[in-house]
Amino acid sequence: MLFIDIGIAARNLLMHTRRNLFLAGAVATVTAILVLLGGFTDGMRSAMLESATALMTGHVNVGGFYKTTSGVGVPLVSDYSKVLAETRRLVPELDYVTARERGYAKLVSERSSMNLVLAGIDVTKEPGLRRNLKVEQGKLEDLAAPGTILLFEDQAKRLEVGVGDVITLSAPTSRGVNNTEDLRVVAVARNLGILSSFTAFLPSQAVRALYRQSPSATGALHLHLKDPSQAGRVAARLRDGLGHAGWRVMDASAEVWWMKLMKRVNAEDWTGQKLDMSTWEDELSFLNWILSAIGAISGALLFVLLVIVVIGILNSLAIAIRERTREIGTLRAIGMQRRKVLWLFLLEAMMLGAVGAGTGSLVGSAVAAGVNGMHVAVPESMQMFLMQQHLTLAIDGGGVLVRALFIVLVTTLAALAPAFSAARLKPITAMHHIG
């Protein structure tokens, strides 16, 4: 019976080819735009994840704060080898882990100054950094030498320094005493969006020297997972596991670590060590407004397009019902039930939506592949927000299917009102209809 119904619905659609082609084209256009908007947002999210895990965060981070007095805290995990051993036991999904020093200091050159977040690293153990950084001046390998620092283009421009120049770092130690360190610029890297505007890289020992920090301590453990989508579950498991193992653990908070330090840690009355678990999304929570703004604009555009499509479907089916009133009356007179009439009209709308959504999905995916293949350069003024040097649309098969099914569902639901109207027609009245 289903195949017979499909055949009848297909015949009815083919009888009004011009009108239905126009409507299917509108559905296809909306679907293609939805696929492209989804690819644009997913591309931004992927670029954000890739840049973030190279510059400032792992998929999950085991960080912490240490306070010798209740008023001053530093981003520190003391005796981190024990924390690392327990973390490895609790996280079998771990791909690799890096230990990074954390800091926040004032950088002073001969002509200018600025505050930056410090990332102390062992450059030989940072595969993600090598993949994502493009050094414009100097060599990344020189960052392995003590007393060195890597800046990004905008930072170097603001400080008016280049490779070979010396800058001074100034920051308070864990005991609240200001300390300074002189570092030589050995590399200047290309900007990587907004994330590179406030982070500078230097050897781990340079951060330890600045904060008078023990080699047994580190700033945070950056955990890189085989499946980044499990970050939230892994962070929750670590919070419970490390707490049961005897460490004091901070409550979950979707904030970047330096905001926690300034807003929470220094205001709380406690001393000693507390561990803090965060995901990459927590560390980038201050950037959510970018994705939210793009999502709001995309949603508004999609709503307008869907309204147009729904109105088109309503008008098209209303006209079809008027033209086929006598046909509906005849079918009802020979025994067709109202729910069968309703089903046939909904089936027509569903088939029309499926054809349009399928075509739009293919067109949208093809356009996205073409854009990716062209390596369209993003204007420098927009790179800070898009986090991409070349426009990349991330097209996922599952995501495309979900969007296409959503359009088919909307198309089918839009046909409910005219379909009910057709089903309610009385056979005698419909058979005597003229027009």
C-alpha cells in the first residue's frame, strides 16, 4: 500500500510541475544555506579548538592554585608528578599530556609595555604547537634555550621589538613579592586570531625563575584525548577521582583560569593547594559571544527563509486542493477515508521536501568543498574573530543529514493545515464544486 500511495503522490506532484519545481527550489535553497551556515559555524568551532589546544589549553586541564597567604594565589600544581600518575590511571582515553607553566605578567620593552598571559613550555614536547604556529621571524626551536620568549606579530608591534631584542617580565611571586626576568625575543609568530593576542610562549624554566617556583611544581597538565567530545565527562571523572584520592578540588566553573584567579581564588579565605579541572570550552568561555552572535544571526536568517517556504507550501497546497476538489470528492465518495486523504497530502509535502532538501544538501556540500578548495583568504581584520587565515567550512555528513531531515519535517508540518482542510471536505459538496 505504501508504494501505491507514493505512486499517487508522485503523480499528483508531476501534474503541477512548474509550481512544484519552484517550491522544491525554494526548499533546496533554504537547505543549502542551512548547510553552509552550519559548515561556517562548525568550521569556526573546529578552528577555535585547534588553535586553543595549541596555544592555551588541552581538551581537559588539571590545573590548580597555591596560596601561602589567604590574599595571594598563584596558578600552581605542587608535586605534579603524583597528580599526573593518578590522572593517567583515571583517564584511559588519554592520547598524550603536556605540563605547562602558567603565569600573568607585565612585559616591558624600551618603548612600551603590556600585560600578557604566560605559557611556559618544553617546545620539544609540543606537537600541537609545531603544527599550528607559523613563525615569521626567528626559529621556534630556539625557544628551547633558557631566557627566551616567543611573541606574536601584534604583540611585537605593540612592544616595538623584534628578534634579538630584550624585554623584561615583572610579576608577583607566591609570597607577594615582585620579581623580574630579562628575556630575549627569539621568534615572532603569525597571529592566530584573538587567542594569540594575549598569550606569549617561553621556556618552562623562565616561568619558574620568575615565580621562584620549584621544579616539582607546574602550572597545569594539559590532557589531549583521543576523542575531544568526551572532555566534559573526563573532567567530571577527574574532579571526583582526585577528590577521593585526597586532593582538595575546586567546584566546577566555566571560566578561564586567570579569571578564576582574579575573581575567586584571591577573594577566598584559604591557604595551601587546590586543584581545578576545566575543559577547553571552559577555558574559551570568554569567546562564546562570537559563536553566540553568529548563531543568532544565522537563526534569524534561517527563520525568515523558513517562513517564506512555509507560506509557499500553504499557498501551493491551498491552490492544489481547490483545483482537485472534485477529485477529492470522488475519492471520498468511493470510500476513501478522511485520514487517507490527509495522509496523501502530507506524503506529497514530505516527498517535495525530501527532493528539495536532498538537492539543497548536495549543492551546499559542493559549494562548501569548492570554497575549501579555493583557500579563500580571510581579511586580517576578521581573522581575530573567525580564528582562521583561510575560510574553512566544516561539512559533516551526519550534520548535513540532520539539517536535511529538519527541513523535511518543517515542510511536512507546514502541510498539516491545508491537508486537514482537504480531509474535511464533504463528498457531495466536493463533487459538485466548479473551479
